Amino acid sequence: MVKQKIEARDGAKAVAEAMRQIDPDVVAAYPITPQTEVVQTFSTFVADGRVGTEFVAVESEHAAMSACVGASSAGGRVMTATAANGLALMWEVLYIAASMRLPIVMTCVNRALSGPLNIHCDHSDSMGARDAGWVHLFAESPQEAYDNTIQAVRIAEHLDLRLPVMSMQDGFITGHGVERIELLPDDAVQSFVGPFQATHSILAIDHPLTMGAWDFYNYYFEHKRQQSDAISRALPIIEAVGQEYGQLTGRSYGLFDTLGMEDAEMAIVVLSSTAGTARSVVRQAREKGLKIGLVKPRVFRPFPHAQFVELLGKCRAVAVMDRSISFGAMDGAGPLFLELAAALFAHNRCDIQMVDYIFGLGGRDIVPGHVEQVVQDLQTIVRTGDRGALVRYLGLRE
Amino acid sequence: MSEQLLTWKEVCPGGTVTEPGSSAAYHTGTWRSTRPVHDPEQCTHCMICWVYCPDMAILVEDGRWKEFDYDHCKGCGICADVCPVNIKKAHSVTGQMGKVIQMVSEY
């Protein structure tokens, strides 16, 4: 374990610090609240000569990801950051980056997609891009955001994976929330991420190649099947990198962060910063003798279905908390619920009564009182055996 | 294309083609519905058709027009359009008056 420095950072500046220590070859980015501080801070590092990064200030997020694709194809380590409508604007290029197997690392500071226009936290942005082929990691705190950024580089660039990684943190809540974080020394980050190994370079004129080529209907399907196989191999890589990071820092990372799941008959499943709120409520409930647990997934893509279902082991009732709606999905459910419901079905656990709580859209506050209501509801479901409404809402004026 | 098609495990990851110049193996000439024909005796070898061909499907040798690459000529007709030479006698292939390069139906 290496000696770390304790400093105060908000999530955005924590990521910028990680990026400084990684010192990527290229960062092409466009500002958007609540990510702006990530690239704004990073660009001061560039201006001050503290990194060797080629910083490309582009005209839009579509251009940002396009420039990242170009730079990555040229054989460079490439990073960027965005949020909300910025992510939406680069949507087509996300698919291209993943299908071209480019190990780009991007921070997405989760913010609500318009409309109406809203700059505050919800997960509609990254959830809207869940099919693009990127690995999705979620951070609960500035510390996790910092740690995930460093690990994301190793995950993306792993020679058995070579896929882009999107690293999420809650807009404003984590992004602008200052916390005590432990920072690695620069050389420790450099040695953890290692030098970039280019598998292909469009600039290598001695090995001419074509990237971003055309596929007829007789080959596209095979390429997509191969891409699907590639992302399916990410979980063990994420775990291995997380273990190695734990040896370096004392903070080990896996696929989940859990509390009380060993004996839990009820569970709350929630991503990102709200897990902190939920954890305090679950802890109090457990102290009162309630057999309830908390599951905070760290990885959303690929979806760790087998491990998830195993974690829910003895549970009779589960409450998923979704910070986005998949419009038109059954009963207006959210993506985390939908994925987990499919996993329960696939693993023959339809005995578990599972409900979905939509919360926090557009930065609507979520407080312990809301989670206490969820705990009450779970107990009612277990007691009566009646699941009740499939999709519910927390903090909504109904 | 009649080559053995690769399975999903065999295709190049990320669609990256590592063999340079491989597009020549695909005969875009099969897409043609008209083809250009040339009268070598009346050609002035001005090279204008060669300059304008978008597919590099006109082959030249020693500063003289040599042949069409019919494997890759898509029959766009630009060469026939830009040819500046009005022939003095009937075209050796079509028997018509007009330019040194003329378009005929592929079928």
C-alpha cells in the first residue's frame, strides 16, 4: 500500500486530478454543467504545463467524441467528459467508439436529459446510452470517482477487452460536493495505468490499415456478435483491476458494494450517491433487528446478472430505486429494475417480489424519510405477500 | 463474392482491416449497367479521362492510354463526358460518330 495524501476535492476536481496524474495523450472536450469543472480544471493543468496532453477545444460534444475516436485510432490514450444533452449529442459516435474497440475513458457526470431543461442530477443521460456498447461504472462519492477514473483506464485498455469505459458520478451531489479524499502520488498512478499500448494506429505508415470501414449485410451481424462477446468478458477484468487497486490503495473494488446481504430477506438496490442515503437507513433498520440489506451496483454495463441474483439469495422482497424512467417500459419502470427483473426471470427467481421506485428526477431531493418509506413497503410486501404496484414514486407530488 | 465467409469469431476485431489496399479485391465493376468503350486509333492520349476517373479505373502506360480496369469501373460515364476528342471516322467498337470514349449497355 502506498502513502496517500488527504485533500478536499469535489467529484469533478477529483476526476480532473486523476486525469492529470494519468496524463493522457489527448483530451477533446466541450463544456456542459455539471461536468464543466472537470475539463476546465484539466485545461488549467494543460495551460500550466503540468500535463503533456494535447487538449482539443472542440465546437460540440459530437465533435469531442469524434476527435477522441480519431485520436484513439491514431494510437493515443484518450479521455473526455460530458453530461446530459452533451452525451446525447455524441450518441452516434458512442456506438462508433465501442464498435471500433477504442479504449476511450469518459466521465459522465449524471444530469437529467432535457426537456424540460434541467441541469440537475438524474441518470437519464447515461441510461439513455446503455446500449451503445460502453462499460458503465458508477461512483458514489468523489473518492470513488477518482478511483474509478484511474481503474477505468486499465479496464478499457486491457488487451482482452479494448472497449470504451464511461465512469459516472451524480451531478452536483457528487460533482460539486466537496469531500475528504485520499490521492495517490503521481508516480503511483503512472505505474498503475502503465504506458499506453496501441494495438493499431492509423498513423503507423509502415502498417497501413483501414479503420471505420463499411460492412455489407453479410458481415455486420458477425461484427456485432463479436462486439457483444467482447463486452461480456468485462466483469472478471473489472474485478481483477479492482483487486490490484486495493493492494495499491487499501480500497478494493468489485462489482458491488453491499451491506447486510448475508442474512437479508429484503433488499434495496440503488446506484450512485443515493446509496449513501439508503445505507444510513438500512443500517438503522438492521440495528432494530430488521433483516434488510443494501446492494449498490458499481457496474451497470455489462450487467452483472448472475452475481446480482446470487447476492439476492434469501430475499423475499426487493426494492429497486431508479433515477430514470425508461419511457414506455412496463408501468413506466426504470432501467435498473428492468435489467434485474430479466435477471431474476432468467435465473428462475420469480419467487422474489420486486418493485421499482422512481426517484430524484431532475435533481429532486431524496432523503432518508423516503427510504424509510421503502423499508416500510418492503415489510408490507413480505408480511402480506402482495406485491402491490410494480412502479412507485418517491418525492413526487401525486 | 463467392469466397468462404468468416464466422463471428474470425472477423477482424473492431472492423479494423490490416491488409492494405484490400478494397481492390472487391470488384465494384459488377455494379455496372453501362460500360465505356475506347477507340485506340483515334485517341490523342490527352489523359483527361484518366485524371477525371473517380475510381482509378483507367490504366495508362508510358504516357499512353492502355485499358479500362473493368473489374473496378462502375460505368459512371464521366470519362465519356470529359473526353475532348470528336472522332473523324466511325468508332471502332460502336460504329457511331461522337467521342473516343462512348458508353454502351452492359447487357
